[in-house]
Amino acid sequence: MKRTYTIFVLLFILTSVLFAEPELTGTPQELTGYLQDIPQTVRITGRAEKKIPADQAIIHINVTTEGRSMAGALAENQTLRTEITQTLLAAGLTTNQIQAAQFSSTPESGFFSDKVKKYTVENSMKATVTNEKKFRAVATLIDTHDEITYKKTDFELSTKKETKRLLLA
């Protein structure tokens, strides 16, 4: 028992020595001489946050058309996208607020043959709206055309760059 107690005391003393922190003592001149070779770097970090409600919504839609020929499906898709653009321009959107994005076409063949039965053309569009009237115009298009499907809506702040600059200042 005495031997175990001695071992624990020695282990405690050794661990205390191993985890000891160095202590600097001396006059200010001695400490200045010791610390002058250490790099003198000051790092200042900060964070600013300002909550501002979004003032515009980017509505993503898909325009999907089908046809027995590729040219027919493409023409129908183009006609529908032109109609969408004209409707949104009449609702007050500008050409910068209406964008056609991704495009894809897919041939669909028969179950037992490689012969193409129809072509599907899909085009993504984005409409940036700034008020409820314009939002309703896009929603009406989605509701009245089976070829138009809603994907998602992203809400953004139109003055994002200016707000970031003000926060950094």
C-alpha cells in the first residue's frame, strides 16, 4: 500500500512539472530585451450584421413542350417563351428581369423499339419581380398553362452591394 501511495505521489509531481507554465520575471528593461525579437502582430476582427427584408423575388419556372418532331417541339417551346415574355413585359417587368436559363431536349423512344416516338424540350426561365402585381402575373402564367411548372423562388435584396459597403465602412 505504501508503495502504491509513493507511486501516485511521484506521478502527481511529475505531471505537475510537465504541465507547468513558464513565468517571466524581471525589470521592464529586461522583459523588453527578451520580448523584442517576438513578432509584434495585432489582429483585429469584427463582425457586423444588419437584417433587411428582401425587396425582390426571383421566380424559377420550367417551360416543357412535347412534339412528334424535334423542330415542332422547339418551335412550340419558343412560341410559349415568347408569349411568357410578352405577358410579363405587359405586367411591368423589364427585359433585364426576364431571363431564359437552361435548355434541354430528350427523345423518348418506344418500349420495344429504338424508334423515337416524341421529343420533349425543356427550358428554364427566371423572372425577377419587385411587387405583388408582377408576382401575380407570373403565378397566372403558371396556373393557365400546363406546359409551365413552378420550380422555386429565391428572395434577394436589390441593394446588396451598397449595404455590404455600408457595413464594411
